[in-house]
Amino acid sequence: MSDNRFKKDFPVFNEYKNLVYLDNAATTQKPYPVLERAAKYYKSENANPLRGLYDLSVKATDAYENAREAVRNFIGANSKREIVFTRNATESLNLIAYSFGRANIGHGDEILVAISEHHSNLLPWQQLAREKGAVLKFLECDEHGQYTAQALEKALTPKTKLFAIAQVSNVFGRVNPIKEFADIAHKNGTLIVCDGAQSVPHMAVDVKELDVDFLVFSGHKMLAPMGIGVLYGREELLEKMPPFLYGGEMIEYVTRDSATFAELPHKFEAGTVNVGGAVGLHAAIDYISSIGFDEIVRRERQLTELAFEQMKTIPHVNIIGSQEAAGHEGIITFTVDGVHPHDIAAVFDSENIAIRAGHHCAQPLHQHLNIQSSARMSLAFYNDEEDVRRFTDTLKTVREKMGYGR
């Protein structure tokens, strides 16, 4: 693995030759094929799609819809009608809460959210519950980040309309048993919303196999440009949902007094769409597919195991979540005794190593664990053993550099 054939594909590592980038859970770097494809669109295909009958507009439309088909195939959806382009996973979740939630959740209904969720999969439900007089409840995990089927069954009631949970936690890195949870939810008459932001880039995800009602993810976490995201929804649900935004392109016919809306998925894509981001996402999918998830999973797990085992040997380092490497899919969150996570990150930055520090947009989880904040390293397939070595060598020096003994 020390012979890394992937870094050459990423211009940032040519620009910053000493950089160790370990903040992949926040956003990934972009490979040449993605950058070149997005640039090609703006150079030779740029036009407002879906509206023009001239050749350039047709090319832009084809590029946009081909990207939608690539996403459909990538996550195993039945139809392109089930794939809605948004700005990011956050917007996708807000769309569900605004459109599905306001039409289907009422006073006294219950919304169940996993305690480890990113704020993006909490705040829309929190606001919806407040607005509609619904009850927001939490499914709590143990200190290792594990949720059990028994706990879920106990938390669900006949009033639970929706259950929101990530497939992979952005703090623990643990993979949740979404298929099992979907079965339990559906038997209760509850819909399941799955945040795939930390799973879709790193492992094969099939929405039919998972049997989720909604799945969301962001392009920028899977090598694509920022500003493009995806909402998958079962067609029969999306069909009944009202539009999220109103304006151009999402309409079929408008009079002074009324409007009829475009068919799926366009009724949810008001205004001029992000074709450059969509074609970049298409290129990212092609690039990931050329490597294959078998290789991506193998590399990331091997690096996770290497980092985890070395971290366990360093005094005063506390790993959050599972105490086995298998419970950390490319994400290891930790604290260092006596050192604030922001100071930890500053020490790493002084060595040109990028990690994340703070609450990782998961404050209720940190409160649940009685931790104010933490530091996080997160891997991608383009990392290598040398990156891990530099990370752990620096971690050994953190307390000393902050004025503590080893």
C-alpha cells in the first residue's frame, strides 16, 4: 500500500507535496477526471438545459440527464424519476422534512431520530416537530455507538411516522444495520430516512436492497464538486409530495390563478440547475467505479486498522466508540487527555496534517457521551501507510508540545 498509485490523480497533492489530508469525512479532494469533465462542460456544453431547442441546450440537457441515470445505476434505484438533484445532503433532508413532513406529520405524531445524527438529519425534524406539534424522540446508542434492533422496536410506537438514521456515523464510523432497521420500521408502518453521506462514497449501496424510503448524499464527499447532492425517494412517495421550491422549470402550465407542476423529478428542481456539478458527479461515479468498491473498502479498512492499532499504543489517547478497528469505517474520533481538540488540530496543522476538531455537527451525541468536543481523522482510498505513520508520529507529540509530559 505504500506504493500509492492514486495520489497522482489528485492535483492537490502535486500542489502541496507535504500534505497529509485526513479530513475526508468533511469533504474529499477532487481527481483530474472530475475537474476535467466539469471544465469541459463549461467550455463546450454550457447552456440552460431543458428549455432550449438549439443544439447546445440539447447537449446540456443530455449531460444533466445522463448524470441522473449514472446516479440511478450507482445506488440501484428503479427509475430516474426517483433521483432528485439538490445542493447537498442537507438540502435533500430539508426537502423531505418540508415536503413530505408538512403534508404527512401532524399534532401528536412521533419522529424518531438516532442520537448520533449529524445536525442536518436532526434540525429539519426538530423544526418540523415544533411547527406541527409532533413529538421528537431519540434512539440512543451505547458508548461504542451501537444501536440494537431491540432498542428500536421498543422506541417505535403506533404514532411513529418517520425514523431518521445514518448508514455510517460521521463520529463513530460505525455501519448501522439499515436493512434490519428498515424491516422493523416498515412492520410498524414507519418510514425510514437514511443519511448516506458517509456510506455512499465508501461502500456499495443499493437502495432496493436496503429497502429505505429515502436516501440522501452529497457529491463533495465522494470526489465530486461542491454544490451537488442527491435525494433518492421511492417513486410513490415523491409522486404525492408537493414541490419544495416554486418557480421556473418545475412547472407544466401557469395561469394567473393556478399552476400545474412538472413530472418527477423535475417538480423538485426549480430554477436553473447545476449541470456542471451533475456532470462532475457523473465523472466521480465513473472514477470510483473504475477502481471498484472491493479495492476501496480493502484499502480503507487496512489503513483504519493500521491507524487504530497504533493509536491504542499511545498513552493518554482515548478513542471514541468501538474499541475494535472493525467499528471504525475510515473514521476514528478521539481525545487526548488534558488537550483541547482545537489545540490537537493546531499541532497537526503545524506538521501539514489536516484533521477535524470540534463537535462534528453532532452536539447531542457529544452530550450523550459526556464529551464537549473531539478530534477526528478520516481516511479515503487515496491515503496510504505514510500518511498514517505521520499522523501517529505527530499524535505521540501532542501532549509534549502542549507543555505536558508524555
